[in-house]
Amino acid sequence: MIDLLTELTRILQAIHPETYHDRNRKEKVVYPYATFDLDSEYVERNQEGYYLDIDIFDFNSSYARIFEVETAFKDGLSFRRELTPELNLIFSFQGSNSVAMVDDNLKRRNLRFYVKTDWRTK
């Protein structure tokens, strides 16, 4: 699992550098930023499927910058294949939606990708 999180972090930060697993722990937050987490399911021997949820946050009255980051993730991940010595990843876009926030200036969107993972060393 550590290999998968390391590879996902590398891929996602190459698309948008302000991307973090689980939450943004920076003392001084830079907007827009994204966080990601995973839910898994068994596919078959040596294969798992992961639902990759990416939340994008911005402190702005407009969704414009969030949509730019969303587009970058879609362009960078949809139909992407990544092969490492430990695993083979195949990404597919599942959907996105806005998430209501209490503050009108704090914007949030959620993206969901499915990542089929072949564990090459198990």
C-alpha cells in the first residue's frame, strides 16, 4: 500500500503541486489545493480496484480556479497507465460534483477516479 500511495502522490503532485494525502497539514495554506484518499475493493488475485477521491479547495468567490485544477486532473489521469516495478495502474474518470461549504468564499469540488491496480510483486 505504501508503494501505491507513494506513486499516487508523485503522479498527483506532478499535475498539481499543492496535493496531499488525507489533508493539507501546511501551517500556511496555499489555495487552490487538493487532498486525496482511497477506498479499495478486491478484483482478483494480485489485483485491486481503488476509488480515488480527490477534493479540491479554493478560497475565492468564483469556481474558476477549481475548474482549472479539475480539468488538469481529468486531462492528466483519464485513461492514464502507469507501470512501476511494483505495480501497474490504470486510471478512469468516474465523475465530479460540488460540495456545499458553510463559508460562501470557500469552494470545494470532489472528483472520483477508479484505479485498477495489478500488484506485480505479490
